[in-house]
Amino acid sequence: MGLLDGKVAIVTGAGRGIGRGHALLLAREGAAVVVNDLGGDGRGDGNDLSPAQQVVAEIEAMGGRAVANGANVADWAASEAMVQQAVDVFGGLDILINNAGILRDRMSHNMTEDEWDIVVNVVLKGSFAPSRFAAAYWRNKFKQTGEQVNAAIVNTSSSSGLYGNFGQANYGAAKMGIAAMTITMARELEAAGVRVNAIAPTAATRLLGTVLKDLPEIPEGQHNPYGPDQIAPLVVWLCTELAAGITGQVFAVSGSRIQLQKGWHPVTQLDANDQDWTIDRIESLRGELLADYDTGLPVFNPQL
């Protein structure tokens, strides 16, 4: 008996790395899995269904149920068809894990329009499009039955989105957008019984190889704080009933630690007191406004 027996999940970008770990652990806990992966490289070029098919074969070898999907998650119609595939093949949908992503790193003063557009398209739109059609499926089911659907979405943000990182204005903007989208959809879908959370993972994958450098060699059999398989337990936990009531949250996670992240919040406040704002008035209140001002930028530490 698994924690997710009878459940159906979609995992995007599941052919390798972190997404593969999600798909395998979901299957071990009893879920049927749609293994989505376009099969492109880290820049989003090319396509190859074989990574997704290999993960399907691994799941089937352990006695689980899975099907491959090679859709581009940024394609509106393809995302709709992917959700329908889960329903047609396995009889429903309970879990969506948005993991697919690419990088086109470039300093902002040199970035091309194409480098901006493709990353925002794949990372941000590619997380929203599957979520949009999964949400519609669950909302319709809720309306028909009047019962909460007990479903879950887990999105993938990043330290680049939460803290910013050199050369990743496109990726960071998209990943911060995912955090905001997570909170918004959590509010919208709570009544229907859908939990929406996000993670900001750190692991040694081909994408994170651009920021995780000179990692130590970990002997086989020892705990690997950078192992991609260290991310899946939190994600799968968020998809189970053990995480009932947890929604609209962002967790940073690695093999070293898990952090609950706190979003934007006021640190100082000026009240108008029925007076118009003027430049002179704001300047006169500068000390109050910037009382807790920290002159340093947030520290980017992808290694947590």
C-alpha cells in the first residue's frame, strides 16, 4: 500500500534529473504517472521522446503504471491534450508537478529578445498552461459533485527567482512569476480542494551545473546533499493527504535542508494622514521610510 494508491499524476520535464526523481517516487507510492518530457537540451533545442520512455520503462519494471508524453508544455493545445491523456488513459487526474525548464543565460545588457522570450515561454507559460487545464478539470469535477477534489499542484521556482542571479534576468523573472502564480492559484482553487505549492530546489543537474560548480565527489552509498533524488520526498509529501491544509507556500529544498520561504512584506510604513504626497514631504520622512534599509543586495546562495 502506498500513500498515493489510485492517484494519477502528471510530471513535466520528467525524463531526467529532478523530474525523473518525482516520477519514480510517485510511482513507488502507487500513483499512475504521465511522464512528460520534450527531450530537448538545457537550452530547449531539439526533441527526443526516449528519456520519457526510459522513465516509463523504469516505472513499469517496478510494477507501476506510466505513459510517456512528449508535449511542449508551453503549447496551449498540447498542454490541454496532456491533461486529457491522463484522464483517458488512467481515468482522472489528481496531481500536477510542473518541473520543465530551460536556460538561456546572458547578462541583461546583452540579452536578445529570443533569449528572453523562449525562457519565459517555457518556464512560466509552460507551468501555467498545464495548470490552467488541470484547474479547469478539477473545477468542473467540483461543480458536478459538490465535493472537494483533494488534488495538488507543485510548481518549481528557483533561488534565481527568489534572490536573483547574474545572467538570469529571463529565468529569474519567470521563476519569481511562478512563485506569484502559485499563491494566486492557491487562493483561486482552495474552495475546490486543490492545494498549490512551489519548491525552489537545489541539486546537481545539467541545468544547475551553471551555478553549482566544483562540487565534492560523494562516495557511492553516502548521503549526497546535491542528489536530484533528494528533492522528490518533499514534493511527493506535498501531494499526499499528509499535507492537507498546506497551500500557497514556497519551500526551498536540497539534500542539506528544507526552508519555508517568506514572501514580500512591509518593513516600514509612512501614512498619508489625509495629506498629498510630495517629493519634499517624502524626502523629509526619508529616515522613517528607510529605517530598516539594508544597503546590501540579497545573498544568492544556490547551495543553501
